[in-house]
Amino acid sequence: MSSASLAVAQHAHPDPTRIVAISAAIALNLAVIVIATRPIASAWHFKVEPPSPVQWLRLIEPPAVSPPPPPIVLKPLPRPPALPQVRPRPAPPTAPPAVPIATGRIAMPINRLPTLAPTDAMPHAAAPPAPVEANLAYRSAPLRFPLAAMRRRMHGTVLLRVLVDAGGRPIEVVVERGSGYPLLDRSAREQVLASWRFQPAQIHGQPVRAWARVPIRFDLHAQ
């Protein structure tokens, strides 16, 4: 036989191993394709929040209008009773200290004569029924320091209340505030009542009786 006939007569038999390998490769490719074509789940998960509750609007009722307060009625205050007018008493004149001179007496300065101004309450009469209060000037005011008081070192001021008549003579002398030594108080009262003279007070140009306060100062340092 020729070689050509031999080539035609021989048939190729498939290799089982190769078939298995090709089958496995095909199966593997199919598996990869199936896996690749599967729908991929989303990696992001969206958090769905529940809707917030609806806030209902509540109407606020206006406050009730209170009635206006009753009007205030102002009542006039009662007037206090009128107080009686009191005339201030004039300040007493300041007497100089008891300084003996050559005759044992001191000379007092002559003050200006006070004149009481007329008022509506005073009638235009020659003299009022009662003495008035005045600040009288001195005409003569001799004063001696008692020797017994000087030896005992007594000193002080005596305030006298003197009633002077229309002629300027003291007719009554009262010790209003003593010096602390009865000897000085008694000596001041006796000397003023015995030898002092004053300018009388006047009303409408007429001399009248008047009360006056007279201070008498016994000063050892002036001796």
C-alpha cells in the first residue's frame, strides 16, 4: 500500500485529558461570566428618617382687659389752726465788766434809745395797760465789786429782769439767772435797784414802762 492510502485510512482519536481541560476552562469562564453579570447590591444604604411630627399652631387668647381703676378723689387737707403770733424778745444788752475807778464806780456806755415800732395790735394811747418788753439803754450804771466776794475769788455773771418806769428808774428787779454765788446775785440786784438809770422805752413818742434784761458781770481778771 501506498503512503497516501495509509494517511487516509488513519483517523485521529480525541485526547480525553485535553477534552477535560477544555471543558474545565469553558466552565470556569462561564462561572466568571455569570459572577460578573450578577446584579451588584448597592454598597450605600440610605438612612430613611421618619418624617418629623407636624407642629400644630395654638392660638393664644388675648388677656382679659381689666376695668380701669376708679378715679382718685383728692380731698383738701384740713388747715391747721393758726398759731398766735409771738413777738421775739430782744436780746439783753451786754454789760461791761465791773471795773472800779478812782471813785469806786464804773462808767457805763450810753446806748441808743430803742423805740418800739407801732403795730396794729397796739392802740394809739398814752401808755399800754401792761409793761412792754424792750432793750433799754443805760443812763447811769455804777457797779462795785463786793470786797467779800473779791477776797473769796468769786466771779460770774448775773442776769437780772428789771422793770423800768416811764422816768427810767428801776422799780422792780428779779434775778432771772444767778451766777452761782448768792452774794454776787444779791449785790447786783441791790446796786441796780438803788442807783442805775435807764432810757425809758417809747411808744408813739411817749415813754412807757418796760421790762428789760440786764446782765451784770463780775470779772476778777479786770481788777
